[in-house]
Amino acid sequence: MNFVEYPIAVGAKASAEEETGILRCFRSPQPLSDILEAIWDCDIPNARFAKSLTIKCAPGTSLQLIGQYRRPAEIHQRAKLLPAKCATHIQSHAVTLRPTGGLGVIIVSLRSDAASRVVQAPIREFANATVYLGDLFRAWEVAMCDEMLAAAQTSEERVAGVQAFLLQHLRPHTDNLANRAACFLRRNPTIQMSSLAARLGTSSRNLSRAFSAAFGLSPKRFARLARFQKILAERRRGRSWAQTAYACGLTDQAHLIDEFHDLVGEAPTDFFAHELSVGACGMDEANLIIQRAAPIARPITVP
């Protein structure tokens, strides 16, 4: 099974029993490679260490399916408390996981242009929303998945079970204007919308209308989310903020700061504050930020 491991620890001398965990990124072979960006398994069995951390899921283009197999972490988006097992397309303000004990979280990142092959609800219904997995799939299927995750002894077993679940729900590909545009924008987020429309043989107006109907946001906003993922990747490669802005097609560092304020509601230095220097290093492909926990207000709303 193709995967990459990222150790989670406070420092190089952290005890294997006390302050460590593993984040694993799995890539799937055909036919799931056409719909999956990755499956992430965040495995931190030590309760004390897990409770000292916060995991952020940043805004991006993918539909996220989140499941848990140890003591459920609290999942927040700003002041809102979300279901422990949910599906969401994060368009603004990061979704934050705060462990309450030993942590085991599976995050399935589905490509937005192909997610409808697994989920039957229109992708636009997940825009900054959080759908309980029991409302998305049949209750007995979710229960079987829970049992499988709890019984699995290794990440490979957990991910193999998730892959089998996805294959059972896989439907044929639907080719349409919105999906073609989303696929292109994920790879080329800086393209002008008029140029994209011309490439796809349509007008900018028709493209915008079809895209908004499918995904619940404009193609320009989707492109900004794709660019934000690139910003995270460039920053993780050790580039300065000015270098990151240039690499991502932004005119200067001030525009990069504006992007962070608009998409996550805080400055880039605040967004990355307290990120673990060991473990997260090299995670340029991830849309996850693993940090030392900071005190936050208790949630005020419950779904």
C-alpha cells in the first residue's frame, strides 16, 4: 500500500511512549485514484500528548469525510461544534479538531470534481456545511465502518476498509462542464476565467452559472481555494512569505495576507502559530496543520 509517514512529536528527543504519534498519507490505485486526493490517518494513542495538540483542516477544494476510531475529538468551525463523523467542503475558516483523549482520525479527501461518484448529495450542499455521515450513507453502513475502524490494528487495515467502503459506493464518472472546469482549476488556479471558458468552449457567463450550480461557489472562488492549498505547500517547502506570494501568482506579500484574512479569518503568522517543527516538516502535500493547543472559548452552538 502506497503511503508516507510523518512523525508527530514536540522534539527530536520525544519519548516513543509519551509524546509521539504518526500522520500517514495514503494514495490509492485505480479506480479510486480518480476520485481520491488522499486518505489521512492521524494516529496519536497517548491521551496526554494528544490533548496537548490541535489539528486544523484548512480551506481547500476537496470534500472531506471525517471519521474517528478512538475517543472522539471535538470538531469546531469557529464557535460551532460539529458532528464527530461528518462531511464538509471547507470554503472559509479552518475546521479544528481538539482531542479529548487518545486520537484516531481518518480524513478522506475526495476530489470535488469526482466526489459525486461516491456521495449522492450535490456537492453544493456541503459548502461550509457539515453533514453527519449517518445522514449521507445508510446507518448500518456507518455502524459497520465504525466497527471496522475500532477493530483494525494498523493504519493499513483501517485504510483498506475505507477503500472497500468507497468502492462499494463508486458510480460511473459524469462528464460535465463544471467538473471539467474544477479539474483544470485544481491544477492551474491562476488562469483567467475568460481563458478557462475559451478552453472549455463556452462563455464566462455559462461557466460561472454551471459551476455555481454544481459546487455552490463561483469558479473564481474555487480557484482561490486551489491557490490557497498551493500557498500552504510552498510555505512548507521553506519559502519566505514573499517567495510564496510570487510562486502563487500574488503580486506581493500584502495580497497574500489579504488571502489569509479572507479565507481563514486570521493572518498567516497567526494561522501557523505553534505548528510543530518536527513531524509537520516536509508535509508540503497536506492541508492539515498540527499545532500545540491554544486556549479557545467553548462552542456556543451544537448541530
